[in-house]
Amino acid sequence: MSRAACLLVIISLMSPAAEALDNGLALKPTMGWLHWERFMCNIDCDTDPNNCISERLYMQMADVMVKEGWKEAGYEYVCIDDCWPSHQRDAQGRLQADPKRFPGGIKKLADYIHSKGLKLGIYADVGDKTCAGYPGSLGYYEKDAQTFADWDVDLLKFDGCFMNRALLGEGYINMSKALNNTGRPILYSCEWPLYEWPLKQPNYTAIRETCNHWRNFDDVFDSWSSVKSILDWTAAHQDIIVPAAGPGGWNDPDMLVIGNFGLSHDQQESQMALWAIMASPLLMSNDLRDICPRSKELLQNKRIIDISQDSMGKQGYRTAKGNDFEVWEKPLSKNRLAIAVLNKLETGGPRGFNIGAAPGWKICGPQCNVTQILPQYKEMGVQTQQSKIIVSVNPSGTALLTVTPISSDFRRLHKLNWQGTFVRRKHTIL
Ligand code: GAL
């Protein structure tokens, strides 16, 4: 094997560390909409009927998702977060929706969402109470799982507040079994590792066997510092968490806040690009009824969504950093690679980055085809390992490219690689 060939092994593929939860769901990162970051626990329907947590909000969001191309772009789940239930369970001990805000009840809402060809997600908590103080599921896992199945719910986000941390794992596993026992495929979104990290390093083998995706870190806020902190945490823990991701189970860095108030357009592009590279669930939390055209176009960008949803299902790594740039790379099907270059310098103007310095550029030997997706779509044509392509990256923005090797030699090597050794390059300092 030539030296160049050896280097090809470096950015490579690794099977996820464990079997995924076997419910046939989330074979690609989940796409949809989730109310929390944008609408929080707004239950004041008297003064704010348009934005309060009520059946109307989800119905309107579903309508827009169908009419405005979201569904066609792949966004499928319409998800309720905290603050939907009544503070009291019913006479049979079942959770019930707040009767004033959800007069039709959840089953009817699910029927409506399904009539639009979409799916409905709901929220509950492994402990005594939800984070916002509504009834928790502790002691009611079977009952709640059955209630959600009876309502034809398609996804459960299961939070971890008000729970004895030593019993978190047991709780999450028991709810996973309870959901499975209903016989209805319900996508299971967990926060198990987030609540466990302060205590110990979570067991990602068990988590992957239990959940379809799992939150690891803090809630996303509508700010660049929040998005950055999530990226920093992910990169710092990538050797532990990335191998756990793959079809059926994904690391969840929390919602996309694109289309809200806190991110500049460059920062929105960075979130979209990096969430795709991280093979993250793409759950938007924004107001689809009122979103600026540029944010909409970004969220519906087919080329970025294709990177997220790539059939190989590999989460990318941060492969290099230095000079206030970060390079993140995600192996794609058909031997391709996605490369994101993030400019972390929050001062000055656009800065040039020689894409040949990205570790994954090695696959350009002898030749490759390059497409730039962000900041603008541009076919860059056939390139070689020696090509000097300078991409211009705005402060806190990201350039996103895909690279397709041309050599048939690469394919042979790739096969070898796919079956065998995985050696990931140590962080390069640019
Ligand atoms: C947090 C969770 C958020 C949201 C909130 C609801 O713990 O991480 O995503 O669900 O609770 O109260």
C-alpha cells in the first residue's frame, strides 16, 4: 500500500460500538420540529393564544410543514415538549392533556397530524415530575407507554428531572421495554447521559441499545455562545460518543435554533452544517409560520440534508483545529467525504482557508471532484491532492464541501478499510 493509500485509512469508517435499539426507527437522524426552545412553557393562552402550548400550535405547525415544503424536505415529526399535561392524572391514573389548551385531547391531535402525513411526538419524564413540574412517569412507565400507544403517538422525548441519578439507567431501560411492549413503534428520545455525566461516564453501549437518540449536554439556547459550547463539548468527548452513533441511535446535540433571534445568518449556516456533520437529529425549534426566507432556504437545503441523512450513518469528527479554524469531517456513502471549516474568530472579515490542509483532503489522491455547498453552492470540478483551493469563511461562519474521490484505486482500498482496520488521525493542528 502506498503512503497515500495508508493515509486513506485515516479518515475512515467504524461500525457503531453496539447494537442499536431494535425498533426499526431512526435509521437516519430524526427530522422534525420540537416546541421547546422557541415556545418554552408558555401556557398563557388567554393573552398569547398564538404562541401558547396548545393543540392549535401543533396543528398550525403541521399545516405549514405540509404547505411550505418542510415535509417534502424530510421534516416529519411534530413534537410536543414539556407543559402539555394537566397537573392531575385521570381517575385511572393516566396522564391527560390540559383540557383547556388541548380540548380535543392528544389522540385527536395525533389523528390530525397523521392526516397530514406527519408524525406526533410527546414528552414525559423518567422521574417524579417533569422539569417544569408536571406529573412525572416514575411508577407509571407501563401505564404511560400504553397511553401514548393508545393515542397513536410516534415519538417520546423522555426527560430526566426529579430522578434519583443512581436509578436513571434502570428507569430509561424500563421505559424502553414498556414502549416496546405496547407493540407500537415509538421513537425513543432520551436524556439519560446528560443527567448521568455529572455522576460518571455513561455506558454508551447500554444507551444505544435502549434509546434512538440521546442528549449528552446542556439545553441549546438561541445564541452563538450556546451553539459553540455544544460544539466544544462534542469535540472534547468525540472519542467516547461518536462511536456510539449509527443507524438506529444518534447523539443529540439538541434543537436547531435557526430562524429565531439569536444567530446571525453565518452562525445559522454553522449550526446547520455542523449538525449535519454530527449526524444529529434535525429538530427545529422555531416559528415556521413566520420565518425569514434565508433561514427557510438553509433549513431546507437539500445538499446539507443529504449529508445529515447519508445512508452510511456515520457521525463526523473534528479532525483538525488551529489558527482559529476548526475542520470537521464526516465520511459519506460512495467513498465521499463532507468537510466543514468553521471560522471561530469573531472579529475581522472573511478569512481564507486552504482546503488542502483538511486531513480528509488525502482522498483527493490522485483526483477528486469537489462541490462547495456553503457559503454558496459552487461546483469546483476535478481537483488533485496538490490543488490549492482557498475557501473564504466569514467570522463564526462555516464553509461546507463534499469531496468525491475519482480513482478506482480508492474504491479497492476503501473496501479493505471498510472490513478492517480503523485508524483515526489524531487531531492535526493547522
Ligand atoms: C430540559 C430539557 C429540555 C426541555 C425542558 C422542559 O431538561 O433538556 O430540552 O425538554 O427540560 O422542561
